[in-house]
Amino acid sequence: MPVTRSVLIRHVRPYGEGDPVDVAVVDGEITEIGVDLTAPEGAATLDGRGGILLPGFVDLHTHLREPGREDTETVDSGSRAAARGGYTAVFAMANTAPVADNAAITDHVWRMGQEVGLVDVHPVGAVTVGLEGEQLAEMGMMAAGVAQVKLFSDDGKCVHDPVIMKRALEYSKGLGVLISQHSEDPRLTVGAVAHDGPTAARLGLAGWPRAAEESIVVRDALLARDAGARVHIAHASTAGTVELLKWAHGQGIAITAEVTPHHLLLDDSRLESYDGVNRVNPPLREESDKLALRAALAEGVIDCVATDHAPHAAQEKCCEFSQARPGMLGLETAVSIIVETMVEPGLLDWRGVARVMSERPAQIVGLDDQGRPIAVGEPANLTIIDPDRSWTVRGDHLASRSANTPFEEMTLPGVVTATLLRGTVTAERTASSSDEPGEWA
Ligand code: NCD
Ligand code: ZN
Ligand code: ZN
């Protein structure tokens, strides 16, 4: 039976521009944009309260932990977190247990996502069998499956053998898919837990040098050039990576890159507390890297924001720093961090937010139903943001099954008030009379 996904969204400002308008949606598609519209037949009404209407966000880098670590996140809980964060599509990384290195698993993850129905969960396929870096996985089978896998990555690990990476890029070109590289030369990061700089030296933490990332970025740019393939750099974290991306673009190399919210807001001064919540790969770098990443995102040298949402259980984070698992939650806080680091300082306007959180990621990976203009005839994958409200992050209150947010107790600007996937409301905050953010319905 077809579901009627019809709704009248009242009082929203597309891209934060102009006076509020209404947006009518019938069967998941935008049918009219104008002032004082009448609700389509059978449509629900959603009060946008003058908020900013943006295309739903697309995350190229999410860890949902299912199968294998359902105690820390599931497709269900991660989808809920994504919808509350304004996302309508996420790419679920392959470092699950078992690894998503075959079509049975990638199709299973896709189906679970469709069953939950809150966000399109696109499985990422592993590049190598078991993330072992030795034998290429059956990328073609995964691409041809129900999930139509478009993105491949051994994330968590780097495809460090240049011969394997070269071959993987050649295959990816033939298949029309994209490889996302976790750039980390493992020989340079043995035992490393923190950015290799003065802070780690002072605190006695083993350092992860910038060169471990940058040497792989430049190597993969050259391999992509020679293969005539595209390559995507996951979680870019250094000023040097930004310079290498500029160089590669100048050479006409088809390289794209993402940056995480945490690398835009935090730096290694956070490590003073020895709190394991701040351990992440790549590590939090220095202030100068952070500022270079912000400028690169504003200028389009870095294409997009990706969360690297990495849930971990309390016992895996609340322990000695060097024993803590690397990774931080990101889905529910992402847009607020972008408002704080990019919008408020004047580096991006709301069109720019739509570009880096929705349009570019959708284009990079070739999703044709996401990151679309807000216009008649387009799918109603949308999110509404109230830029004038703020909220205080509490890990325990997040939809995620884990609570490892580095933003605990921070008051952040920008509140997602509703998200719609093909016209269905997937997250909604109740109205609040004060400037409180309101509760999730
Ligand atoms: C990720 C994880 O926990 O799976 N951790 C992290 O620190 N970012 C893996 C990864 O993205 O490399
Ligand atoms: Zn990674
Ligand atoms: Zn990751």
C-alpha cells in the first residue's frame, strides 16, 4: 500500500533567505512554495516557526556498529540520532563485526535502514577482506547488490599497501564507485594516542605525526592521478593536508575531502584532562590546523563535513587515556558545531551550510535524491533549524546508545526542530515558549 507522505510545512525560510513561506509536500515531493498555502488533501501540518529550511544533511562517515556491537549503537538508534541531527542519509562504515566486506552484509544493513525508515542508511563496503589490507573485497558484488554500494572504505584502518590501493582505485574507476581513505601510515603511528606536538610531549603521550596522514594523502593523490580515478580523503585533520589538496586540485586530480565537526572546534589543548573522551583518530591537532581546516571548508578546498560518529561503550572510554578507544559521537551535534565554528564567525552563510552538509556530500557519492534544491518537483528531504535557540549537550540525553560526546555540558547554538525524509517527519521537537530548545516528540 502506498504511504501518503503529504505535509504542509508552515513558516520556514529556505536557506535562511527572505520572508517565511509555506512548503507543500504531496507523496514525498515538493509541490508548491508560497505564502499562506492551503494544506494538500490529507496532509499534516508542521509549524516551522520561522526556522531555516535546508536540504536534509548527508553524512559520508558514520559508524552504526551493527552488526556486532549493538550495545553501543544500532541501525535503529543511529538512525534516530541522525534524524535528530538533521540528516536524511548516512553512510555506515564497514568496520563492523563481521566486517561489511560482502554483499550479504551490505544488503542486510541497507534493509535494516529501510525498515527503520528514519534515514537512508547506505552501507559502505570494505576495500579489503576483513579490513586486513591484503586481498581486495568483492566490490563489484556489493555495488551490484540491493544496497548498490557507492562508497568503499577500510576506515578504522588505512589501505596502506600502495599496490593494493592502486588496484582498488583502478577497480573503483571501472565500477563507478568511490574509495574513502583513512589516511594513516601505520608505521608512523605505532602506539600513538595523541597529536605529535608539544602538548603530547609534555603530557607524556605517544605522538601521531601529521606526516602519517599527509604522506598517504599525497601518495593517494598520485595513485588516483595515474589511475584516472577519484579518491576521497576521510577526516582531514592537518594544515598540511589542506596544502596538499590545493596542490592536487591545481594538478587536476579528482580528490575530494571531508572534515569532522570535532576537528573544526577542538584542539589538543583538550588533552590536559587526560580524559579518554578526547581520544580520536586522527587526533585533535593544534589551533593552527583547526583554523586552516575552517578556512579550507569555507573556500571549498575541503568539500564537506562528515561526522565520523563513532559510538563507544562507557568502559571503553572511561579508562586510562592510552587505553581508551578512539572515536567521538557526532550526528546530533554536527550542525550546531558548524554554526559555532563557521556560521557565527562569518565563514559560511546558510547556503554554504547546505553546500557542505548536504549538496557536496550527495554529489561526491552520486546520490541523486539527496542534496537537491528546495524547489517544486524535488524530493522532500529537508531539515528545519532554529538559529536563535541554543541547547546544552548531555550525552545521556542523546538518541545514541552511547554517550561519548566531547561536547558534554557545552551550550551550542542552532537547534534542529524537525527533519523530513521524503515527506515523512522523522524527528520533531515540541514547541517551547521560552528560548529552551523544546523536547523531542
Ligand atoms: C573510528 C571508530 O571508532 O570506528 N574511530 C575514530 O577514532 N575515528 C574509526 C575511524 O574513523 O578511523
Ligand atoms: Zn578513520
Ligand atoms: Zn571513522
